[in-house]
Amino acid sequence: MHETTARYGRVTMIRVDLRFPSWWDLEVYPYPSCISEFNSKLNGLVIRRNSERAHPAFPRYLWCREFGDVNGRPHYHVAIMVSGHAYSPQRFYDATSLRNIAGLISRAWLDTLGLWDVEGNGLAFFPEKSACSFSNGDPNSLIGAFRQLSYLAKVRTKRYGDGFRNFGYSLK
């Protein structure tokens, strides 16, 4: 968070749940590699979009892998942080438009899974109040962002000892 605020001053953070289709056989599909591929695809889409913006926004990520309480299927919770000058938390929600960050996130996840829009509708899910902004000069905004991120740290829905990572983040 501190590196991102140092870079942009104001940061928009979006939390999204990335799910797999219920009809996918996860024993066959190598789902643990999906999160890295998603990050690469989203970076590519944002970089292309940056050419149209006065304030470039290179995303930073924090993610966790979880397993559903009911069905036991894996999914990811991802916090994506971009320049608050380039993307507003109030105008990100149209997941069908490539003109905003929610649309870019949805497109990157569908491209990662190799699905058409109709097959992947709702697989990139944005919970209510999943976007916020924060800055170094506003400690209350940092506290709010930290509270949103704390959801990723719950232990109950993680699996350990299976050889796969449960947490990750962008290095740049």
C-alpha cells in the first residue's frame, strides 16, 4: 500500500472475487496458474488503455486463494490497486465496458479462462462496496483500505499443505 501511494499519491483499490465455472473439472484444468496469467492479461489491457490517459495506471495486486464453504471449489479474492487519478472508485462498476477498470478486470479473467462473455458472466464478481480510495495524507482512508484487505486474511477457507500458494502479490 505504501509503495503504491508513494507512486500515485491517491490510489483506487478494487476487490474482486474470481471464480471458476461450476462445470469445470478442476482436477484436469491447472487452476493455480490462472492467477499469474490473469495478472499478466490485466497488465496488458491496462497498459493499452494507458495510451488514452493523462495519468497512467499500472496495477498492483494482492490475492488469496480460498475454497468455498459449501462446494469446496477454489476461487480467488484479489485487491487491485491503481492510480486514483486514472480510475475513480465511484465509476468502476460496468463490468461489460472496457472503458473502466471493472470491465478490464472481467475481460482479463474471461481471457485467462478462455471463455466467451456468455459463458463467464459473473465469474468476476465485485462485492458491494468493493472499491475505495486512499492516500498517504489521509490516515482514515488507509484504515478503511486495510479493513477491506483484512478479509483476505481469514484462515477458515484456506487449504495448507497441498503444495500451492494461498497468498501472493505483485512485485513491481
